[in-house]
Amino acid sequence: MLSWTRKVVASGEVTDAMGPEPTGFLSYQADGRVMALVVRRGRPVPKGPRLTDDEKVALFDSMLAYSGSYTVENGRVIHHVDASWNPAWGLSDLIRPFSISGDRLLISDASAIDPVTGEEVIYRLEFQKVEGASTP
């Protein structure tokens, strides 16, 4: 992942959705499966072997992960989520307009409800193909 921004529809404010320079991977498999994992850089390190409730909340709020199947149609990739860090993401398909330029994947104009704030937002995500990865 190169970047992930969110624009609040009501105010137009643009911020980094997972902080600057998030670490993230989006993997599309030839068998029609997709897996996504994104974490904020500099996530808090737990102080001991057992996480406190506050540490659990901080870690939960600084990541995103899901898997499912996907279909591509009319310039959109549709993620059919069947497992997620947030079960609300499996309630409906995630419809993502996209474009590919060279080794870059741009997912933009993806409207959604921010799972942390509840605001209506528009996401823009940019990924770079990992060296050595093959295209299905």
C-alpha cells in the first residue's frame, strides 16, 4: 500500500485513513479470492504478554483485515466479504471503482461509512505491485 486517504463527505476534509505511510497488502487470487490487511505504522506495542482492554482497542482501531471472493465488472471490483475484523463489513458487498496504470492499482471514489467514526466518507487507496508477484 502506498497511500489511503479518506474524504469526509459532509465537510470535504481529507485525512490519511490509517495514518501516513500505512502498511498494507491487497491480494487477488486467480481462484476468485481476495484478502486485505492494512495496519497503521507505529502501532502500539503491548506492555506485557496479556493485552489490556485499552491495548486491544488501540490495536483494533489501527488495523483492517478481511477476506472473501471478488468479481470484476464495469470498472469496479466487488468484494464479497465472508470474514472480517469488523463483522459489519460482511453485511453487504464492498464495491470499489478502480484503475490500473503500470504496476499501480488505484481504488478511488469508494464511498462507505467509516467503521470508527460512523461518518460517510470517500476512500482513495493506492497500491504498488509487489516485485516477483504474478498476475492471474
